[in-house]
Amino acid sequence: MKRAPNFDHLARIYRWMELFTFGPWLARCRFAFLPRLLNARNALVLGDGDGRFTARLLQQNPSVLIDALDASPRMLQALVLNASPRSGRIRVHPADARLWIPANPPYDLVATHFFLDCLSTREVADLAARLRPHLTPHARWVISEFATPRSPFGWFIALPVVTALYFAFGVLTGLDRFHLPNHHQALSQAGFTLLDRQQRLGGLLVSELWSPAEHLGGQSPTG
């Protein structure tokens, strides 16, 4: 297994990098389904960067406990700082998600915001298969990600943007990925069902809500 990229030295500037490149749009993706997550009681948040989703979830859901996992100790420090004064409900795990064994199952919420793009399709599939037995039957997995739509916009705008981002993070963190994983394929093969989907910036950004309950498969995601 390849070494995880090192985001430590980006922890202090992560928010400003994001605002400079995409303004408020990444944050809007993270929070798109937040009103539907307020009944969660035991959440697993993977790679939340400096923790803005974690902080907002703690603020709006006074009962949730969170396992926050990141391979970068400094990102976890920033996450805890941003969650203050509610950080007492966070259990911190500095670890590689590809190897980590869930510590406090069962979880009724998983959150991965701009995290799966650091993995290969196979690694996403392995992660989903490993997490599924540790989720409640009606858990929700909320995902924010970049996408490259099959359209002229996707070919001539989204794909060059995503390629440039991979190049930049490769230089800054050692990330060795060059294209987005097919997380739809990976999650579907692991038994998850897509419940809802929102697009932003012409489909360059997507927010999705998934469930481990396969019997929900007849539902259609909204665009």
C-alpha cells in the first residue's frame, strides 16, 4: 500500500487556499445535506480538513458524538480547534483510513468531504466494504466531491480543473493520484444505494447522500 499524502503543512492555510480557488462553493457542498443529518448520534468523519463540517454538525446536532479520522495530526489539531467549545464530543484518530479499524461502531453517519479523491477506486471499494458492517441499517453516508461530467463542460472545463488540482496537491503533499476514483461504482458494489444528489458549478462539484440499505435501490436521486 502506498504512503498517505502529507497534509500537515497545509493545515494553517487550507481554508484560505479553498476560498482563493473556489470561494464558498466547497463549503456549500459540505453543508448541502446537513439538515437531514441532525438525528445522527454516532458519526464517523474521514478527512474533514480543518473541520468546518465537523464544527457545524456539532453546533446543529447537540447529541452527536464524532470519530474524526485523518492521516494528518495537524489537520486534526485544526479540526479540534475549530470545533471548540464542543470538541469534547470528538474522538480523534490520527490514522490512515485504508488501514483503520472502526473504533466505536455502529455508526449512523459517515462523512467524506473532498476525501475520496485521494483514493483509488479499489481503495474506495475496500473502505466501503470494511465500513458497511459497522453501520446501522439506516445510516447515511454524505459525500462531497469533484466530478467531470460527460459533456463539453466536463471535457473542456471540469477535467482540466481537476487535473490541475491533482498536479498542485501532488507537488504540495506527495499525493500520487492523477484522476478521480469511480466512487459510484465502488459504493454500489459494496451494497450502498444513492439516495440524493446535488450538482454545483455545472457539475464540477457534487453532494451526495448514500445508504447501506440495498432495498432503497428503487429511489431516484435528484439533480
